[in-house]
Amino acid sequence: MSTNYPSETTLLLAGTKRGLFLLSSQDRKSWKVDGQLLAGTRVYNASYDQRNGRMYAADNGDFFGSFLRYSDDLGETWQEPKQGIQFPEDGGLKLTNIWTIVAGRKDEPDTVYAGVDPATLWVSQDRGETWEPNQGLLNHPTRSNWNPGAGGLCLHSIVPDYSNSQRMWVGISAVGCMRTEDGGTTWTHHNRNTRADFFPENRYPEYGQCLHRLLQHPTKPDVLYQQNHCGIYKSMDAGENWIDIQRDLPSQFGFPIALDYNNPDTAFVIVEGDARNNIDDQFTVYRTKDGGDSWDRSTNGLPSGPGVRLGVLRHGMCSDTADPSGVYVGTNTGQIFGSTNAGDSWELIADYLPAVYSVNAVVLDS
Amino acid sequence: MNAVESKAVRVNIPRALLNRTGNQRWVEVHGATIREVINALDAAYPGLKFNLCFETGELRQFVNIFVQGEDARALQGLDTPVPPGATVYLIHSIAGG
């Protein structure tokens, strides 16, 4: 594989059921597929840290444990941290899966965050060499009441507030949205108006919601979006209150959500039926251009037909920061679709991959 | 060969973990139980214990350890005695059908 991509290369990291693939393009039309990296492992997620060129992967092996790995040569070689993600031996917790790895804010250049099952936030302040669990969340007074969703008790979304170094949100399934205002010392639940339809007696509990994915608006830091097991929501006040923006979408259930960094009121979701794939014969990305007041169906270039049944997992959709925005969707049947016009049309940019667990896009600096 | 060396346990390393042992398929350590053998392996090849056991110490679900041809899970688990000079296999569960 090539480890020397020209500047301005768009790099798409695709974590799959069997390793990591790197898709690269200079024009976002013609794509080259490199891989298979970390072959044979289940790569739930992979990220590239623009600040220093380090790549991280969540390697959840079938048999021999979960490991965060990093590479300084775009996947040519991989290293294991000196002190990886492992719970204390006497704490009773055992690492099940690593779900996400997120670079810190601009003013914390060596900080990296990771979210795992069982739900904990891990922090490295030395570019991934040593990791410690966030104690405020680890010892949260409500933890004993937390219950897993079908994917486990996973902390899958980490949102370090770019406008406030003391504020961060995390998304946990099935606990919901939690926020810290004091740099991670204390955490509070923020799920008001989000439903938990699976609780027959109280559909609006303080916590216990099955939040699937959480993102922050690129220019308005108090605005958050979440895709939930029971709806699609938006918050205008940093999570204090949530507004149901499902509108006329044909299902309340879906996993991924992505935002358009050039048009901050544009967002993309995929909702699925009970079979956990596209609802009718048309694979569809649903798009809003007005912050969730209305949705249109983005289907131009996406497959349709009686046998088309595609599912998209939690981290299976992302956008890049180019202009116009690129949007990418990876399916559980190994296709990746890309759009370079914010969802007006789509192209199949990779096929025959293992089931895609995650896609993350980055435009490489010069 | 002195007395201590003669009691070494031979351990077969699965292919997926050869990076831990510098590609050595067979290694020798000392230990009177599976638990001691695992701890000895981790001392010689740091990180190997976490491949085999969770943080809590329990054996991972799909890791099987055979001592003299017997599945340790069906014996005394991690407390299964390992005779001097025994052969131990670390094997993951069969995948693929």
C-alpha cells in the first residue's frame, strides 16, 4: 500500500468485520482502495489525527481481546500502547469492545479519547501511549442502574466541545446523553424529551434511553443532533432539552447521522425498518436542509430493487470537510457510497468489502 | 540441564499470538497450574495474559487451554495442575462451521 499520499488527498478509513481499508482520492471521483490492514480483526472504528498524522484503530479480535492500536505510517506498521485500555484487575469490569477513538480539541494537541464497552471514557494525554479511565464517569452514582442495548453497554459517541474545554458530551447505549461542565469531574444525564418506548411505564426516564449516535453542530456549539432507537432529535441548548425532528421520516429507528460542514443546517440520517435495513426496495439517505424541519429522500445513484436490503451500522456514515461536502455511507454488505454534492447524487466507490462497521473521512494537510 | 529447567512446561502458541513471542511457536515456562503458567507467560512475553484472560482474571470465552490433551475448562479451570514437563496448547474456539 502507499504511505505517501499527496496533500489534499481525501482519505476514508473504513473499519470492517475483517480489517481496515483505506480509500484515497485526489478528486473524490476516482478512488483507490488500500488494505486489508489488521486483517482478520474486527475494526469497529479507525481515526486519523490531523494534528500529528497518527492513525488509531479499535481492534476487537474474535478470540484474544480488544486492543487500541496506532500507526505513524498510515497503517504500514502498528504499535500497541505502553499502557493500553485495560480495567484495574480488582475493579470487576472487563473490556468487551472499543467503539470509538476521537482526537482532542485544538488546544489539547496530545489528547485522545476513546469510548468502550462497558461504558467508560478513556483519556490519553500522550498521543495514545498511556490510557486512563475518566473517574467521574467510571464512578457515576447511577452506574449500577445502567443497562446495555443489543450492541452492549457501549460508549460510542464522544463530543469534546470545541468552544469550551471544560464541556463534553458522551453518548451511551442504553443510557443516553451525558454531559460534563467541569472537564470530566462530574457528569449529568441530559435526555429530556427523548423517548424510551421500550419502557412501558415511563417512556421519558431521566436516563436509560438508547441513544445511537450524537454529533455537535459545526458552528453553533450548543446545537446537538442525535439519532436514537426511538427518534431523531435536536437540541438547541447543549442537551438541556431535545426536540423531536423525525417529522415524516418512515421510521424512528436508525443508527448513523452526519452533518454538512459547509451548510450547518443540513444533516443526513438513515432510518431502517424492523428488519434493520432499507424500508422499501430503495436504499435511501434522508436529508434535511433546514435543521430538521423537513426531510427529503436522497436516492440518486443509490441501489433499488426487490433484493436490495442494505443496513448501515452506528458509525457507518460520515462527512468530510471539503467544499462542497462529501458524504460517505458504508453498508453491512460491504459497499461504500460517496456523494460530493451533499447528497444530490451518489456513486459506488467501493464494493465487495467485508461488512462495514465505520467510515471516517479526512482531507490530508499539505 | 538443571533440575529447574527440566520442569519447564512446553506451551504451544497459536498463530494469532506469535507476535507476542517473536514468532516462537513453542515456548517454555515454569508453573504448577494453568494460572501460574499464564502468569509466567505474561512475565516472559508482556501482554500475553490479556490475550488469554479478562482483567478479572477469568479465561476469555473463546480461549481453550489443553493440558496433556485435556481441556482445562473440564478439569479445574485455571487451577488445573500442570505436571512438570507437560505440554500445554493455547487454542481458540473453532470458527467457520
